[in-house]
Amino acid sequence: MVIGILELEIKLFSSNSLKDKRRIIKSLTDRIRNNFNVSVSEIRHQDLWQRAGLGIALLTTEGRFAQRMLSKIVNFIKEDKKISLIDSRMEIM
């Protein structure tokens, strides 16, 4: 069993309030879940309206598959023009 973990730090450009942030994060986490079949949660900066920390996890049988999927998620985030990826950290266990 292999567990892949991805931590993302992102900046939200179009968020002007915590309500905006919740809407943007909800949409983003739903798109990540639907496209990649992984678990996603906001794990940091819940009180800041232009910044978010996301935690993403997946369980698989192959380490290379986990790394490939998490890398695809990083690229997916980088392609979104409404947000900017500040930092990412990947761990395969």
C-alpha cells in the first residue's frame, strides 16, 4: 500500500472576502476530486481571504502512479488563472 500526500499553498486573486474564498475553494476542491479521484481538504489559512493551504491524499498500490497523479494535480493548479501556486510539497509513503 502506498500513500501519496500533496500539500499546496495557493494565492487567490479574485477573492475579496471569506465568502468569496469559500466559493473558490469549494469549486477548486470539487474539480480536483472529480478529475483525479483523491481526497482534498483546506488545511491552513482558513481565516485569510486571499491565501489557502490544501491537503490532498491518495491511496494506491504503486509509488510511481501516486507521484504521477500528484504531479498532474500540481499542473492542474498551475493552469488555473484565478489562483497562483506559492508552494507545494509531495510525499510518497
